[in-house]
Amino acid sequence: MANNYRNGTSNRSSLAKTDRPLSVNSNSKPAVKSKSFPASGPRKSSPASLGSAAVAKDYAGVPGRVRVAVRLRTRNAEEMVADADFGDCVELLPELKRLKLRKNNWDAETYEFDEVLTEFASQKRVYQAVAKPVVESVLDGYNGTVMAYGQTGTGKTYTLGPLGEEDPATRGIMVRAMEDILAGVSLDTDSVTVSYLQLYMETIQDLLDPTNDNISIAEDPKTGDVSLPGATLVEIRDQHSFVELLKLGEAHRFAANTKLNTESSRSHAILMVHVKRSVEGRDVAHSGEIGNNSHMVKTLKPPIVRKAKLVVVDLAGSERIDKSGSEGHTLEEAKSINLSLSALGKCINSLAEGSAYVPVRDSKLTRLLRDSFGGTARTSLVITIGPSPRHRGETASTILFGQRAMKVENMLKLKEEFDYKSLARRLDIQLDKLIAEHERQQKAFENEIERITIEAQNQISETERNYADALEKERLKYQKDYMESIKKLEERWKINQQKQGSDRIMVRSEDDCSDGSMASIVGELTEVKKLLLKETQLRKAAEEEVNNLKIQVAQWKRSEASGNTEIFKLRQMLEDEAHQKKKLEEEIALLQSQLLQISFEADETRRRLDRGESGKIPGGLDSLTQVRQPQLKDAGNGEKASIAKLFEQVGLQKILSLLEAEDADVQIHAVKVVANLAAEESNQEKIVEAGGLTSLLMLLGSSEDETIHRVAAGAIANLAMNETNQELIMTQGGIGLLSTTAANAEDPQTLRMVAGAIANLCGNDKLQLKLRGEGGIKALLGMVRCGHPDVLAQVARGIANFAKCESRASTQGTKTGRSLLIDDGALPWIVQNSNNEASPIRRHIELALCHLAQHEVNAKDMISGGALWELVRISRDCSREDIRTLAHRTLTSSPAFQAEMRRLRIDY
Ligand code: ADP
Ligand code: MG
């Protein structure tokens, strides 16, 4: 068969070779590593092979050819009558997975499919053969597509759409897929959301919100991911609400099509199911106890989520629309109606033939399905055909479409990413816990201090009161006793006086009485003495009592003093607490900066992975080539926002201050964060203003660590894209620092960063002499020792930049004499690499050669160094026309080259 896409053979030859399995995988594309799949049946998704254990491997992608099933519809009532005299135009051989298409009564062509579904195939069997493996893949984290293609009336909608409310056996793929998805997720941690759309005349309408009738497609320029930010997204929590949603969508579709005066067979219906699942068992941060924060910092790992998308597409009828506009459409409209479907056909042809260019951008449908064909999704196509010989032409073209689709190879990739939002949420919770705990402790200490102080004061005042009371009592008692004694003495004295008066009278009359009265006086005196003695004793006892009280007061005073030391101790504990809190806060800041770093790294990794790079270390420094790319405007990207928030919280100054940290780990983290920030053009000015450039240059000189050198040099390279920064780098001795770093570096990536930085500086006209004077060109040439193509490419770029500026200066007359590049000995390397097989190296060198050759002063050295041959080769063989022309012009306008070519008899 001449047709290289067709799998069919003539009836006769296929009969003869019916045992030979027809190659379903006869793809001649050189680019695809064609893994051999089992020749029959769509591959079953096995969780064992695609599950989490195989994550690392899956990043690289698993080949997955588009699977195609063919489904035949029974004769309908009209065909029973109209075609009663004719046989079906197809014959199915399901057990051989073959289909015969009758050309006429004696000739047929045989085709092989992944699955051949007869008119008796049940809806359940169709689901299991066509869609179930895709649904299982989606649950495992891979994008998936199920699509129906075929002529109107052959059963596309019957295959995909029925809700089965009256007869559950008729349920179609959409309903059954959602049942399996809901059974496979856990709604506590996972989510399922749905959009339902119609694409008609290159306009996307929202079937869940009819007012939303012109939805645009957004493409992530970095990852190529396609999304519809304007489409209504409804979260599905049970099957019933999904069925209701489909009904609503159908009702809106009917209303919209009535309004547009068209039929649903002219439009494509697209159901998108987004499944987001969190992957458990990999999350170690939870184990970090609050008391062990440094441990927590070290083991911080964000949880992982898988976000996969199932797209189910009920395509418009594949039959050609009558272009005469007989259905009320103008020719232009008819073209537009057909556009998406014919673009899909073209894309599938290109992919099947392995051509380098696939016209994905030609239509909205192909843009929406770019991941489904030739992308990362598992795709299953069901083509529907009818039996009627009257539609043989349409049936044949449907079969050919299916055959070509079978040749499309996809590269299945796991859609897995870190869930920074939940990590940030968890950190917030931990932070709040720490703050609450701290507050509780602080409050408890304060209460304790207050209680002890009050108790001590109460004791003191009670003691003082007791003392005063006792003192007063004693005083009163003694006063009373004293007064009484005085009174008694006075009375006695009075009595004595009276006695003495009468005694004197009696003495004069009877002298003999005097002896008796003397005796009574002496007796009284003894009594008074006794009383005095008693008084003295009482006083003594009172003094003792007072002394005791004094001792007691002293004791109280002592206990008060010890109360004070207790208070002092508590104060100190409080201060320790405050200190501890400060430390915690510092650790949290560090934690946040690490989180920021991890986020950037993950982001970078994802970008690399999506670009298909296999780099192991997420250095985030590919920005050398990326930095000029426009930022993704439509962020839609929660992580970015939360990173920005964290960055705000931690603050640039804080991050820059960490560059001088003593802990090498912290320093590495900090420099990576700064490097990542420097990769965004919008941050560069802030970083330079805050002294970041100076700090980075200093790090080159002060640090011994090669990782730090590599990352710092990468950041400098990014900052060196701007002219002002280039001058700053030069005035701060940047060339010397970069040269030393290059001389000591072993890692090619370090050399690449350094070379990139110098290459950027080489492109500044004003810095030429200084750069060369400080050894910039020598440093560049020194780096070629490592031989790594990435490094060589940067060196070549630097040389090309330098040569361009020099050439400009020569033309303007500000430079005379031979090229400084030649002076510094660059020519031999240039000549040697001008035909390097790596195109980035070759391109730069070719340009450098052309610049050098434009100035006659260089011609002699170039001729003797062999550069003339290279120029001739470039002017003939270079694939870029502009460079070819430049080389040619240079050769023909240089008298020295002309003379040499004549001498060598080169016919030019
Ligand atoms: P399409 O969407 O391709 O235009 P439909 O799914 O609307 O076709 O099918 C057209 C008609 O044929 C419908 O009435 C449908 O019920 C019926 N039909 C299609 N396929 C089958 C089938 N396999 N078994 C029974 N009826 C079918
Ligand atoms: Mg239909």
C-alpha cells in the first residue's frame, strides 16, 4: 500500500496473511522511543506501576500511545427500510480486533484497532474498554482524555452522554467516569470540580452559565498548560449533583443552539473534570514537636498534591458541512464551523507522520487538546460508525482518522506538586500554638508573683498590727498598775501623817507610847519595799514580752525578704521566657526563609521538569536564559502569591543579612533565595539598592564554599543584564573576583554562571578596555578547560558580545588597531570551535568571526590562524541566512581576504 498512514491491506493479501499480527505501532517517527505495548486492548492502568512508589521515574514520562476503539451502531429504523436490500458496508472481527470495510462486493480493506466494539457491545463494556483505564490514570495523577469522533447519528453522544435515569444499563461514559472518580477520592482531603463547555464557530460558551458566552483560553508560557480561567467551576461532592449539572448543561446547550439556529451536531461539547488529591505518608513535618523547633526546621517538607484533569469531548459530526450554505450559513460561517475539526485532523496527521511542526495554534479545539495529542495525557479515542453503505465515504474517512490517531505517541507525566498553601497553613497553626502557649505561661507567672506579693504584704501588716496592739495593751496595763501603786502609797502616806500628828500629842503626854508606833512604821516600810519589788518584776516580764515581740517582727521581716528573692527569681524566669520567645521568633523567620527557598526551588524544578530537563539539583539558576522571558501575567497560581507574602514577611533586609550568617547552611539558603529573587527582573533594582550586589560580590571573595560561589555567580550574572549594574560590578572589582572564582571552580555549573556573568559584561561598549585590562577575556578563555558545552556556550557568547562592541567602536573610529581578542590569544579557540556541533556555541562563534573579519586590521592574523577557511564555510553552509550573508559580504569586501583567496585559487 502506497499510503504510509494506512494500516489496511487488500482483502486478498490480508486473507493470505491473516495470522500475521498487523503492526499497530508502525510509527516511523524517529523522535519517539516506541515502547512495545501489548498489541491488543488498551493498556490497563495499574496502580502498582504508576503509583507513588514510581514517582521519581515518572517525572521523566511514560510513553503512552493514543488508544483507539471503533464502535458500530446497529441499523436504525430508517436504515432497516432504506438499506433492506443491501448488506452492511463493514464487517467486524472483534476477536481479531479487526474491521473490514467493503469497497464493493468483491473487495474489502482490513484495519486493526485497539478495540473493536460491535453493535451488541454494552455501554458498560464500552466504558471499561475505552474510558476506565483513563479514569484510573487520572486518579493516579495523570491527565486524561476520552473523545468520540464520527459522523452525526453514529452514536458519539450515545456513547458519552446518557444519564441512565430510566435504564441504568444505558449510562454513558461521563456518568460512569464520575462514579469511579468519586469512589476513588476521599472528599475530606481531595476535591473534584467540573466545567462543562461548548465550542462553536471558534467561540467557547459556558454550559453552566449561559451569560458567559465567550471564554478565552489561557496558556502558561512556561509549562504550556492550558486553562480556561473564565469557565464556571463547580465542586462535585456526590453523583446526584453531577447528574443534575449535566442536565442543566444540556438544557443550556439546547437553548444556546436554538438561539444560534444550529444543531448540537455542529458544536463540540467538552466536559472537564479536575481531580485534586493529596498524597499521604510523605509528610514528616507533623512529627516535629513544638519543643524541638530546630528539628522541625530541618525536616520541613511540604505535602504533595496531584492535580490531574479528565477531558471528555463529544466532537461535532465529522461529515462535511455543505459549503453552499444551504443550512442557512454563509460560506464564511461554514468554514468557521469546520475549522476546529479540520485543524484537529491536521494536527493528528502531523503527529502521526512525525513532522516537526504541528499546527496546534490553528484552532481553539487543538489548543484545548494540546496535552491530549502529543502531550502528557493518557488519551483514548472512540470512533463511531454506522453500517449503512450509503455513508461508506464518511465511514471510510472516520476509520482513517482513527488509524492516524493510533500513531500518536504521548509522554505520560505525573501532575504532582508541593502543596505550599497547606504547609503555610500548618506553619501558621504552629506559630499560633507557640504564641498561645507562651502567653499562657507568661500570664501564669504574673499571677503567681502577684499572689506571693499580696500574701507577704498581708503577713507584714498583720504582724505590725499585732505588735502595736500588744505594745498598747502592755503600756495601758503598766500605766494602770503604776497609778494604783501611787494611789496606795499616797493613801498610806496620808494615814501615816495623821498617825504621827496624834502620836506627837500623845508623846508629849505619855512618852512610853513611842516604841509601838515606830514598829508600825517599819512594818509599812517593808510592805512598800515588797510592792516595789513586785513592780520591778512585772516591769521585767513586760520588757521580756516586748523583746519577744521584737524578735517576732524581725522574723517576719526576714520572711518578707525571702519573699522578695522569690519574686526576683520569678522575674528572672520571665526574662528567660522572653529570651526564649525571641529565639523562637528568629527560628520562625529562618523557617519562613527556607520555605521561600523551597518554594522557589520547587517552582524551578517544576519548570525544568515541564521543559523536560533532567537536572537533578533544583538550583533555580536557569534564569540566565530565562530572565528575559515575560512574566506569567495570569498567575492563577496560589503558590506564587503565598511566596510573595512570605517574602514580604521575611523582608529583603533580613534575607540579605543572612548572607553574612555564620552557619554555612543558612548562608547557602540565603544566597539561593537572593539568587532566585534576582532572577525576577522586577526584584533586581530592590536587591541592588539594598546592597545585595555588593554582598554577593563579597561572598565570592570571602566564602570557600563552591555552592555559594555557584549560586552567587548565577545571581550576579542575572543582575549583570542591566547596564547600571554592569558598571557597579566593574567598579567593585567584579572581574577580579569572578576570575578568581573561575580559577578555583571545579563544578561546570559554577563556571557556566561565572562565564555567563562575564559574557553579559562583554556586551557593554563602555566597559571594553577596563574589562580586558582586568583580565576578563583571559578568564573567559581559561574556563574552556572544563569542556562542558554549557560553559563553552557562555564563553562563546562573551566573545561574540565583545567582538560586536569592538566592531562597533572600530566603525565609529573610537578604536584603532588589532582586536583585543586576538591580542589576548582568543583566535585559535575561536577557529577550533567555529564548527562546534552544539549550535549555541557555533552561532556565537560564527558571529564573532564575522565581526572580527569586518576590520582589515584583523585580516592578516585571521588568515594565518585559519579563520578564512571557516568564513568561507560559514558563507556557504551556515543554516542561518543572515549570518551566511554577513560572512559573504565580509569576504567580498576585504581586499586581504580577496587576495588570499585568489592566491589559494578558491573560486569565490
Ligand atoms: P451522534 O451523537 O453521533 O450524532 P447519537 O448518539 O445522537 O449520535 O445517536 C443517534 C441515535 O442513534 C440516537 O437515537 C441514539 O440513541 C442511537 N444510537 C446510537 N448508538 C446506539 C447504540 N450503540 N445502541 C442503540 N442506539 C444507539
Ligand atoms: Mg451527538
